[in-house]
Amino acid sequence: MAVQSKLSHQNSSRTFTCNVKRIEMTSRKFFASITAEEDKPFDFLRALYEGSIAGAAAGVIVEAVLYPIDTIKTRLQVAHVGGKIILKDLYSGLNGNLIGSLPASAVCVGVYEPAKQALLTSLPEKFSALAHLTAGIIGGAASSLIRVPTEVVKQRMQTGQFASAPNAVRLIIAKEGFKGLYAGYGSFLLRDLPFDAIQFCMYEQLRIGYKIAARRELNDLETAMIGAFAGAITGAITTPLDVIKTRLMVQGSAKQYKGICDCVRSIMREEGSHIFFKGTAPRVLWIGIGGSIFFGVLERTKQLLAKRRPIDMEKSSLLEQDSKL
């Protein structure tokens, strides 16, 4: 009996070990099939073109839909203790912002996509998160040259300093010089580079993880939900950086703050540390909804563009051979 029990136990152990190995092998194969699309050699110009078109479409739609929430968030962050928040003219500055948002989003995603694919191709599979983080930083840095002037004009119009975008640009340059359009550039990078890196990385990793768990492609609703979660979490984490960036951008020629460190010290001394989380709720709401729309539109547009691609020469020759047979 003891021998039979021992043999039975050994057989059970072997069966369990085989099952575990089989599951691991299946998971690896499935993960490989999911990431194969990103890991294979890519056409740089095609990735740049499709990323730019998809990014522009996603950026403009998000900006137009969620602009009022962004306006409220900006006014909350600028208002000092005891100040009133004005809830009118919530679309002030939208037209000018859309003009800047389109190329900025196009550049961001247009640079991110080929950078991501190049990094995924050159790095080991286990460093995919690093590839997404790095590509997010590269895309954000490239688009900052357009996004910062757009953000400066937008936020000063949202706070009632100017009536129109052309008027804002003209007066900012007249009073502060061309560098006035890049007011708060350092704080913008301090906020947006971590934001872009974290949001893109979180979205991509959650997307891959969900595909592995579901063992299929994501539908539009699932993509939107993952985008919303990634956006909301990233928005909450980076709110203090957003407060600093907003204060520096809207101060104008008055120069209330000398720089990032002076801004932090002044807020801590005069208003308290809780101010760094002012506007968190509308920011999380805005970026959460924005993430769902942005990534939903982004993925759908990429799919539509992929369907319009010309058939590769290799596939074309195979089709010709099949037709002859």
C-alpha cells in the first residue's frame, strides 16, 4: 500500500509539473503572438505617417469634447485661497487650442509609434515596459515645442486675460518677447514627460496583459476602459506637477514666481501643501474620460489605416502563385 501511495504521489507530481510547463509554454506562445506585431521589422515612414494621422484625430476629438472640464480645472488651480471660480465662457480659447492641438498630437504619436517599435525590436521582451516608457518620453519631448505655446495661450484665455488667440499671441510677444510663449517650459516638461511616459506605458502594458488573459483582441469598449484607467491614474499622480506648471504659465509679465523651486516654496508658505492637489477631481475626470476617447479613437484610426495599406510585395507574389495554381 505504501509503495502504491508513493507511486501515486509521484505520478500526481509529474502530472502537475507537466501541466504547469504546458501552461507556461502556452502563455509564452500566446504572448509572442500578441507582441509579434510590435516586434517585427517595421516601416519607419509608415509608422510615422499612420501614427501622426491617428494622433491628430484622437487629440482634436478629445480637446473639443473635454475643453470645458479643462477650463474649470485651470481656474481652480489659479485661484488663490478664498477666490471665486467663474463658471462662464468655458469654451474660451478652444479654436486657437485646436489649431495647436492637431499638430502637437500628430507629432507626439507620430514620433511615439516608430520609437516604440524600434525599441521593442532592439530590446529583449522583458524590457517592453522600458520601451514604452522611453518612447513616451521621446514623443512628449518632440511635441512640447508645439504644445507649450498652445498651452500658454489656452490657459491665459481660460483665465480671462485675453479675448482671442491671435490677440493673445500678439500681446504676449509684445510684452514678454517670443520667449513668453514658452513661459513655464521647464515645468511643462517636468509634468508632461512623466505623464506621457506613465500613461503610454500603463496603457500598453494593461492592453497586453488583458489580451493574454482574454486570449483575443480587445474590442472598442475594452480599449476605452483601459485608456480611461491609465489616464485617470496618471492624471492623479501628476496633479502637483500640473499645478506648478499652470501657475508658472499664467503669471505673465508680473513674474510672481522666479522658477519652479520658488513657485513650490511660495505655495507651501502662503497657501499650504494641499494646494498642490487642487483641481485633482476635474483633472482625473478630464484625463480619465480623455484617455478613453483618445486611445479608443487612436486604435480605431490605426486599424482603419492598416486596412488601407498596399499589399506587401511578398504577399503579392504569393497571391500570384496561388492564382496560377
